[in-house]
Amino acid sequence: MGDVFETIGTQSRGRVAKWWTLLEDGRIRCDLCTRACTLRDGQRGFCYTRIAQGQKMVLDTYGRCSGIGLDPIEKKPLYHFLPGSQVLSFGTAGCNLNCRFCQNWDISKARENDRLTTTVSPGEIADLALHYGAQSVAFTYNDPTIFAEYAIDTARACHAEKLRTVAVSAGYICAEPRREMYAEMDGANLDLKGFTEDFYWHLTGAHLRDVLETIAYVCNETECWVELTTLLIPGHNDSDTEIRNLVKWIVDNVGPDVPLHFSAFHPDWKMRDVPRTPAKTLQRAREIAQGEGIRFVYIGNVRDREGGSTFCPGCGDSLITRDWFDVCKNAVGESGQCPRCATVIPGVWT
């Protein structure tokens, strides 16, 4: 995967990072994710945002973002979390994965900090969300794992203003920062990008077991509402066997009520020679997941009203109808129940 470190000048902006160890030989080991980058003075880690500087580690993207936008919460995607509400989205730059199919590569693969055009404090982000009528703030565009200190401080500022917080992440993070970050998150969409170690290592540069550990922890050990997303890439992770194994793991380890989104791939970054995901592949994956017991399975990145809508697992009634990211009908409301049969629909509704 080449040389993952880059030497920089000794001057940089930023803030001392939280999770690192000073080694006996003077190098600094990053303890944020399981890459455990060990850096000499002036080197950046794989994610490009953490720098060894004067026997400490500095996060130079703290308080700086690559963009801020107002989105429907369905775009994250979160379908059982305040449906129809607006979320203020922001991110920084860089990433601790190396996904060859990255669909936000201009931000996640940025190697120049001129992508970080806006300086904004945690309190200012909360103020912006209030100003624009958002009910929540999402840490997205790139993975919040690599700006966890900034995300945690912002989440606390949001909670002080009664705003909810959302992480959109690949889940590649060590235990201690994971515990601290997800203690501050009200919702999360976590990627389960495939279900073989070969796929994860060769196409993302990460390990499947670490991602599964994060998903199990956040679902089972925190109060954070979780939904999962799998981007189906033709010829790489879309076989019936892999989809079935993935779904069985979800049912056995985090339960059948965790919503699962199957999203369509489009050619991008270093996989422009791979075709788009056919609609029939997404529909087949949804049928497999439903057959294995997942109660809420969705289709994303293509227009599919049925695949984007929520149905009662008790009586089969249509409860939430969606057209792309628009909520056309919501019969769940604040009750969290099917109005016909009173089946409880898991989620955050009020």
C-alpha cells in the first residue's frame, strides 16, 4: 500500500490529540485506530490528519471543515431516526481507510489542507444548526473517527442546546476512543462494506473483524441508535453467499431490528471500470435479508419507492412512504407504533 507517512514542516495548526503513546525510541504511536501508525517527528499518519510534533501528537483538522450543509436525515441514511427532519452535516478531510471505490474521494483522499476552507468552533456548529432549524448535527462527508476529538466536543455543544448528534462512519476505531465517541452520539450509520477479510483488506485496507467489533459494541453496549449500510459492488461483494453470511451475522449478533440499507455502487475513484449496481441485485439482496429475518431492509442510491419505505413487520401495512429522500407519509409519528396493530417500530421518533 506504499509509504503511508509523509514528512511535513514543524509548524502546523491544530490541537494536541487525545489517543497516543510516546515510545522509548522517541516515535509516537497513534492509538485511535488499529493501524497504530508509529511516527517520527514531522510525519503524518495514514489518515493525514494526525502529526507527530515535538513529542506529542497533533490533530491539525480540529476546528476546520471542508463543508457544511443542510440535509434530510434520510440522506445519511437514517430511516428510523426523526424521519423527515433536517440535519446539519459537516466534515473535515482525510480518512483512515483506503477504499478503492470511495465516492467522496475528493475529501477523504485530500492531501492538501486547502480542502479545509472554513474555521468553525463546536459552539458555532451548534448555533448554525439552531439557526437553520435542524434537529440534529451529523459528522459525515469523511469519517468522524479521524476527527473524534472535534466531533466529541461538538456533540457536547449540541447536547447543551438539545440537539441530537449523528455519526456516519466505517467503524474502524480502537476501543477507548470508540467508547468515548459513541457515548456522545444519538444515532449512527455504520458501514458494513462486505463480509470477507479478502474484500476488506484488498479494497479498503482495513480488517473485517475490527469493523464487526465496533458494530456489535455500538449496537449492544450504547444508547446510540444504529443503522447499517452495505454498498453492493458488482463482482466483489454481491454474491448470494456473501450477502446471506452478512445478514446472518447481523441477526445473530445485533438482532433483526437493526435497519439494513443496501446501496447502489457507481463507478468512482479507482474502480471506474466496474459497472453500476443493477436494480435487480439490490432487490435480490433485500429479499435475502428479509428471508433471513431482518425486519427493516432498504434500497438506496436508486429510486425505489417500495425499497425505500417502511412496512410494519406485524401486519404488513405501509407506515412510512419515501420517494428518494422525501417522506411522503409517516404513520408512525411520535407513538413509535403501527397505528393498525400496535406493533412497536424500533427507532427514534420524537
